[in-house]
Amino acid sequence: MSRSLLIALSCCVLAAPVGAITVAPLSFDELVNGSTTVIVGRVAEVRAQWTDDRRGIESLVTVDVVSRFKGSTGDTLTFTVPGGAVGRYLNLIPGAPAFARGDRAVLFLTSRGPRLPTTTGLTQGIYRVTVDARTGAALVAPPVVETADRRIRRGDPGRKPVPLAAFEAAVRAVKPVEAR
């Protein structure tokens, strides 16, 4: 009797729906072309809330727009990222970006329908902006992305921070898909 109960309980647990997030690596051109908006922003507020179906938590990130590379926005913009904390509940999503008030970043955002925009490719669409202590220049650091062999390489020249103006020029130089 107890063995039958154990088997029945196992079947119920295994039949429960499971969600997963899979993100394919994007080239820089795909990132730019796949984004409806590309901005430099400073995080003004991060607020977590339950999703509409109350099965997860998402964070609403409001940024003050410093400059626009692609798309049109107002002076502030709100977008969503998966995960966050509501009350005693914490929902951590591997690969999802995290923000704090005051963070500066170049944000690649995708809009679909009436929902708020999301970051393109989760963390792939976030390039953190730092300030060089010696010169005071704004520098853009690319996100850490695993390679095909699932290794992160230290000292990779592709991960070297570049001046914000040079990064903006690279974004604007990407030809739209229709023009190719």
C-alpha cells in the first residue's frame, strides 16, 4: 500500500509544470537589430512585484534616460526583469540582471505589445557604465557571457571597457537588417 502511494505521489510531482529560460548568445549586430530601444540610463528605482499570474516575481526598473542611441523615449523609462524580492519571498533567476539605485548602463530593450519593455537577451542587453578614476571619462564594459566551451576567459581583449562615445558610434554603425 505505501509503495503504491509513493508511486502515485511521485507521478504527481513529476507532472507539475516546470518553467525554464533559455537564452541564445547574440552577436552585437543581432543585439542592436533585435532591440527597439537603446539608451544610456541611470537607475532611479527598482521595485519588485508579483507577476500577473502570481507564480513568480518580476522587478520594475525605472531609469532616468541620459542619452538615446536608438528608438524614442521620454526622460524616464520603466522596464521589467525577471526575479526580485516581495516580502519574505525571493525569486532568483540565473542569468537575469540585477539593478540597484544609481547604477549606470547602456540598455538594449525589446518591446512587444502593451507590456513594459524587457532587456534584450537578459544580461546580454546590459553594458555597465563606469567612470575612469584618472580621466573622469565614461567607459562601457561588455557583459560577461560564457563562450561555446562554457568558459569565461580572463584578460579577453573583447571585454576591455571602451569610451562611451566609441560604443555609441559602434551601435549607430550597425546596419539595420532590411539594408543588408
